[in-house]
Amino acid sequence: MKTLSFLPLKLPLYLFGLFLIFSFSNCEGKQEAGNQAATMDYAEAPPAPREPSGKQEEAQFEQKIIRNANLRFQVADYPKSLNAIQNMLKSYGAFLVSSNEVRVNNSLENDLMIRVPSKNLDALVNKLTEKSIYLDYKNLSSEDVTTEFVDISARLKTKQAVEQRYLELLKQAKNVKEIIEVENQLRQIREEIESTQARINYINRQVSYSTIHLQIYENSARQTGEQNFMVRILNALRNGWDLLLSFVVGMLYIWPFLIIIFLVIFGLKKFMKKHPPVR
């Protein structure tokens, strides 16, 4: 009986405790669910796009470098060296553009211009210098034209976009006057495109192939004493003949004076015969 009398007093306390426990567990469940949802949203969200930097844009273009070489050296035997050089070019994918041979003081000199793939420039230059007995100079030069190439390429794309716009306007032209005006603008922009494209092609050719300016010569001191003596005799005979011809030509220039001198001498002799000097 005493136990039953206490039930009305303890029942509200039990109910209030159960309510607190249920409320606390419900809040924890919502918070955990919210955390899981936030974690899922963060994991599923796509990464923010990265803006390309200037360095990345420049890296898209291949570096453009023009390389050339200048060589001058003496060879031991001019004909053999020249023939060996011409045969050597094929092995390196090179070709001869021009050859200018001259004779100076009984020695031969040749000025050659050679085009070779840029990747073979150093190897060919080293091979050429092996033919020298005396190297006057060897110069290698490089010019970076990457900036110019990038700038011209950008201009070309802009001009091509303008060309497409003019083509669209040409389709929309309603009368002859509008057609003529658009065609004039289209012709001008196409000329600019051709000029820009020609410059790009020129840069690509200069980058792909290097130019070698080569001068070879054979010193006249290589000749023997006997050869020098024979050359001197031939030169003396040639110079003597030239002097004789010059003398004859000179006499023809002064023939009137020669006639006057002859007449004066003839007159003096005749006068002396008629009027001999008195002793």
C-alpha cells in the first residue's frame, strides 16, 4: 500500500527523464546526419576551374631559334677539299646554295653558302673544320624569334576571324554597292593575311634550316720553287708582249709629231749641204 501511494509522485519524473533522453538522442542524430550530408556535398562538388597563367600559354608555343655559322680556313689541296666538302653535305642533309670561285695572287678562293637542318649544324661545322690546315675564324650565332612568332601568329588568327566576318557580311549584302564595299575590305584583309602567313613561313624555314657561310682558300706559298720559276718566266713573257703592244699603240698616237720631226731633220741636213760651215 505504501508502494502504490508513491507511484503518482514518481510517474511524472520518469516521463520527464524519458523525454530528455529522446530529445538528446534525436539532436545527435540530426547533427550527425547534417555532418554526413555536408561531407558528401563537399566530396561531390567539382573542383574550381583554374585560370591558365601567362607562362602556361607561352609554353604552348615551340621555341623558335635561328642559328647560323661563318667559317674561313685554309686547305692543303683546293680541288680535293672542295670535292670532299660537296660530297660531305649529303650525309648531313645539307645542300649548296651558291659557290663563288675567284683567283687571287695565283691562289684559289671559294665563297660557299650552305643550308643544313638546324639539328645537324654543329656536327657539320665540326666536320668542315677537319679539312682546314689553318682556321682564320669560326663564328656561331643564335637569334630567338619566339616572341615575334607568337605575336605574328596571334595577328594572323585575328585577321582570319575578321575575314570570316566579312564573308558573313557579303552573304547579307542587299545591293551592288554593299557587295563592292565588302569585297574591297575582304581583298585588303586577305592581302594582310597572305603577308603575315609569308612571314610565318619564312621564320619556320629559317628555324628549320641553318645557313653556313664558308670561305676556303689555298695559299700560293704551297707551290714549289720550280713552279714559281716557271710562273715568273711566263709572267715576264706576257708582260713583255703587253709592253711591246703598248709601245706600238703609243707610236700610233704620236705619228703627226714623228712626221714633223722627220721633216725638220731632213730640212736641216739639206740646208747643211748647201751651206756648209766655214772653217
